[in-house]
Amino acid sequence: MAGPQLVNAKATTGAAPLEVRGVTKLFGGFRAVDDVSFQLPAGAIYGFLGPNGAGKTTTIRMILEIIKPTSGSITVLGASSALQVRQRIGYLPEEKGLYKKMKNWAVIAYFATLKGLSRAAAKRRAFELLERYGLKDFATKPTEALSKGMGQKVQMLASIAHDPEFVILDEPFSGLDPVNQQVMEDIIRDMAGRGRTILFSTHVMQHAERLCDRILLLAKGRKIFDGTVAEAQRTLPRRVRIETADNIAPLTELPEVAAVRPLPPTSDDREGPVAAWEVELRGAADPQAVLQACFVRGIRLRSFNQSEPTLHEVFMRLVGPEAREVAAR
Amino acid sequence: MRFALLVAWREYAENAKTKGFWLGILLVPVIIFFSVQVPLWLEMKGTPTRYFVLVDQSGLVGPVITARVERDYQREVWRALKEYARKYGGSNTGEAPSLDQFINQGGQDAWLAELTPGLRPDAPPFKAPRRAFELVALPSGVNPEAQLPALAQELKPYLRGESHTELHGQDIALNVAILVPRDLAKQIVRSPGATTPTGIEYWSDNLADSRLREAVEETVNTEIRRREYLARGLDAAAVRAVEQTHVPVSSLNPRKESGREAVGAADIIKQWAPSAFVYLLWVAIFAIAQMLLSNIIEEKSNRIIEVLLSSVTPGELMLGKLLGIAAVGLTMVGAWILTLFAVLGWKTAGAVGTAVVTGPILDVLQSSRLLPMFGVYFVLGYLLYAACILALGSVCNTLKEAQSYMAVITMIMMVPLLTLTFIPKDPNGLLARVLSWIPLYTPFIMMNRAMADPPWIDLIGTLLLLLAAVAGALWMAGKVFRIGILRTGQPPKLLEMLRWLRR
């Protein structure tokens, strides 16, 4: 099986909002993050993927300079420390919480003032955001009056109230219902549309698939993959799903075919049950070659589907039990 | 610094909205107010006039008892008038008469008439104090000549409140009956050891208020002894003169300037006022230490801390918290002290009779260094305990977890309370001096010693040590806070925290 070619982020024009170079974080003897490097192009939506304990949150905390890396260096918005440019960064942490007794507008305004907005501007902005995202009625209620999802929205608003250039969102979708997940996606797209750079971590591959320009996959503290979603899909061999009642043995002899696996038989139709097969292709082989071979060898197809692997499959493959470490550079 | 102030402002604004803060602000002044006011109320209103009947079948002591009760009342009127004259007398207030002069010259009416022309225009009309005891006639139908047991039997329903008698057309309950037996002369005890006769019967269901009983006992015995002297041929005038001889005992304080060593009310207040301030200091520090703790724990358990730390440095956050909560504490303490002054000032200027107590307190507070010392020790004590709390709060995840550690701090803080009353008794003794040099106790113990002129070495030395301790504690708290605040899971072991200090 050919090793998938992973391409590192191409050099972007202009200063990258984030450059992480050879960062390692040790907690005692435990390597939480191990020699991770990556770069964020300006204006991108960057997905930060990985199983639990992969080192995502630790990396994010190091980017924000909440904790310091054991070795390596990080440049954020051109500065060597996030604290120097903290007013231009927005951050939504993984574990969400708000001051229970504070009013919603006051929480948003408080965090905005900590990011450098004047008190009056922060207040104005807080009401504006609450109104725009349908929480106007809760503006003057304490945060404890909110449901979990609404609270998360308020916290999201609090982290972007100062309209930061660079936003880091740790698991922004967890705990949200589908409607609010959509709202969250809209907020993210809206920010990206205005040229903001967004780094978000998630377990949910569909979000990453839909939103991300690029993804970074971490496992056990190490970088497994860094590239576009299409590139990620290309790390898995292409597959063709065929349905036929005929013998498909001849296909296995094709040079383009790596393996043929039976799939559970699908629909019964008039002619009785029909077998389904997954044909895994070798390297960059063209699925058309399979179709042509079937035609040549008289295999009558009931269906022929060419499908790209989902990010979920990529994820499972790369970090699953049989995960192989793919050359990261 | 700007960010530290923003944090401080939020701490202040949010804490100032809590119920605990307002309870704290209001409760202590309410307690101060009531502790000044209630004894006065009890004296003036709480104990209403008590009505008594007096049946003197012997004819020996009735007049002296009524005279004594009247004289006691006249003394109250005289005192009240003296206070009234002092306050509203204006220009022509001469020397106040003695009690005897006052009574002999015509009492209240005469002195008032003398005062009236010179009274200040805003003077309210004089209100004579209420009588503590008032003699009333026997209820109609009760025979004063009956044998004492029968007489007592007849009076019992009145004394128990079951029947009422009349005074000036109003129904009143009888509180006391004083029954003097016909053979009083035979019931005089002349040698100790003989069987004690009943003597005068004092009937009352109130055992707590013994003022009238004591007055009766004292007056009657003085009268009986006077009669004895006369019976033995002694000169009445000489006896009276002898009775008035006495030697006063004066309390003197060796620490005061010579010539002014006399110990007065102000000195006693001076000795005890620091204890009150220690208590205030303790309550204030304890209250805001708790506030600080629950505050940090909230941020930590809600993980708000992470957002904060992406905006401010741990140093700024810590400084902001310290300042914000200190401002809350100062507001609270300020409100307390202002109320104290307001109540004392009002009492001193206002109601008759109370200025005797509140005046000196006010003088002591204004003239001494109690208040500045209180300010200094409050701030330093707060910072020292706050540093401990910050470090503690930063390593705990829940309030419950923190409370078990807080118990240790509370126990350490109990010592100044336990020694609260010992220190003023021996303010420069060994215990006081030793405790003063323990920074955790310096604010409380030195405050308690404030009025006892502690040696300069104690005053300055302990202050310097305290300052050093505060600086050290804040430095250590900063180190622990920085690391602890982001930690989750088990609180660290002490050894581990010590390692943090070296980072």
C-alpha cells in the first residue's frame, strides 16, 4: 500500500497568525505534546482534531500562553507571546462556565473590557450581540437563568465581543443541540468571511468536514496529519462499491485493485438478493479502470458507486487501534 | 495595572451586590446601635414604674422609707436637670447645685424657673424622668390594721396581677407590698446566731429587681441603728456626723502624667476599646477572607479562570482580586466605623443621661491612635490572610474541598479571639508580647495592646516583621496561584507546592 503523500502547509503570503515550531510540553514525565509544528494561514478555518488526551487543549493553552511550553516556540500574530497581542485574540475554553450571578450583558462586557474595549463600548457591543443572536430577553438576567446551550452561546459571544483577528475555540459544538450547532457554525463562517482566522478543536468530524479549510490531527501529543480536508481524504485509498450477482473474482487480479471485501447484501429485488462488494484501489488508480474491467469481463453491475472516504474514516484509520503514524513532514 | 483594576472593579461591583455584603454592612451597625441603645431603653422604658404599697403597723420606719424613695427620685430629676442645663442652659447657667441644695431650694420647679430665662431658643421643654417606684394607697377594702398573714392574703391577688387597684383614675397592677409588723421593735436581731425573725415582709413576684428591697433594708437598718444610738444616750447630731465619715479609694494609673493619674471612665474605656476593635478586625478579616475564597473557587470550578488567563496574567488577576476584595472590606469596615461615630455622636449630643458613657468613648476614639492603627492592621492582616486564602483557593476545585483546609485557617484565627479578654488585663505581659511577634497574630494582638503603650521595639519590630511576612506570603501565594489555578484533580501535596515555589 502506497504511503499517502502528506503535504505540509504551503508558505502563505503575509505573516501567519500562528506559527508553532517544535513545541513540546512535559507534565512531569508525561509528554502531553511532543514536538508539534504547524502554521495557520491568515483567514483560514483550521480544525484541530484528535481523540481525547491527544494534547489539543494543552496546545491551545500554550498558544494562549496560559501555560508555557517545555521547549519550542510559538508566534501569535507576529508576537512571541500571546499576552502581547491578547486584545486581538478571542478564546472559548473547552469547559464552559460563567459567573452565575452576573447579568449576561455584564459578563460579555466584562470580558470585552479585559480585551481592551472601553466600558461604554463593551456594554453597547454586549447588547448588540445578544440581540443579534436572539438572547435579547436574557440580557439583563443572571447567567444562571440560561440553559446550558444558551450559556455556551453567551460565552461564545463573550469571547468574540472584541472582534478578534484570531479566534481559538475549544470544542465549541459540544453540548449544543443541532439548531444551536448551526448558529455556532454561522458565527464561525461569518467571522471567517470577515477575514478572521479561526482555530477550533472538535471531536465531531462532520463539523470539521463542513467548516474547515485545513485540519490538524493530533494523537498522543504528536502531529499525525496537517493539510486540507481533500488531502486528508487522499490518505485513504479510494474505494468503489459495486453490487452484482456475478462472480467478481477476476477483479482481484487487476493491478489497480488492492483488495475486494464483501459488504452486507442489500436490497432484495425481483431477482433475489444481490451481493455488495467494496473494491479498494491501489494508490492513485482510477476507478474507471474497475468499471472498464467489469465491462470487459462481463460482470453485470447492479450499481457502481465511487465514494471519497469521509473524514470520520480518515480519523478512525489514522488514530484508531491500527493507527499508523504517517510521516508528518 | 489597568487590567488588574478592571478585575478589581468587577470583584467590588459583584460582591457589593451580594446579600452577604449588605448583611455585613447593616448587621454590625445594627448590633452597635442596639448595644448602645438597648440598655438605655431597658433603663428608661423597659422597667416601667413599679407600684408599691407600704403598711407600717409599727409606725417606726414608714416615713424614712417614703423619704428615701422620694430622695432617690429627686436624685434622678436632679441628674436629668443637670444634663438639661449643660446642654441647653446657654448663658446664665451657673454652678449646678448639690443634690441637697436642689431639694432644699425647691427642687425641679425652682431650678427650672431659674434656668428658663437663659435657655437656648431651641431648647425642648424639660421632661422629668419617670419614677422608678411609686407609692400607692392600699386597695379599697383592704384593712391596714389586720394581722400580717391576713393582710398578705388579701393583697396576694393584687400582687399576682389578678386584681387591679387605682391610681389617678387608672387601673394599675401592684408590684410590691412592704409590710412592717406591729412588733418591729421586738424583731430586731441584736446578736448573731439567734433565731432570725421574719422582720419586715417584702412581697413581690419579681426577684430580679432588688433595688427597692435594698433601699428598704438599708434605710430601715440605718433608722433602727440611729434609734439604738439614741436609746443608749448618744448624741443624735454626733451619730449623724459619724455616719457621714468615710475614706474614699482612688484608682490611679502609673502610666499617666503625674498630677493626672486619676482613673476615670475614659480610662476604663481606653482599656477595653481596643478589644472591641480587635473583634471588629477579626470579623472583617474573616468575612472578606471567606468572600475571597468562594470567589476564587467559583472561577476555578466554573473554569472561567481560563478565559481570564487568556486576557490577563495570573499576577494581574491576583492583584485585581486582592484590591477588589480589600475595597469591599474597607467599605464594610468604613460603614461600621461611621455608624459607630454617628451613634455615639448622636447619643452624646442627644438624649439625656447617655452622654456620661458615650462622651468619653467618642473622646477616646478621636484622640487616640486606635483608628489609624485599626486601618493599618486591617490592611496588613487582610493581605496576610488573603495570601493564604488565594494559595488555598487556587489549588482546590470545590468549595467543599477548600472548607476542610479553611478550617485550619479558622482555627489559627481563633487564638486572637480566645485571648481577646486576657490581653487587656496584662497588655505588656509575656503572652501578649510573644503572640505579638507571630505575624499571623500581630494585627489582632497589637491592636489589643494599642492603648497600653507597648514598648517601641514591639510596635515597630512587629510591624516590620508583619510587613515582611505579608511580602513573603504574597510572593509565595503568587507562585502557588500561578500553577494551582489551572490545576484540576486532587489538591497537591504540601511538598509539591514547595517545589512550585522554586520555579
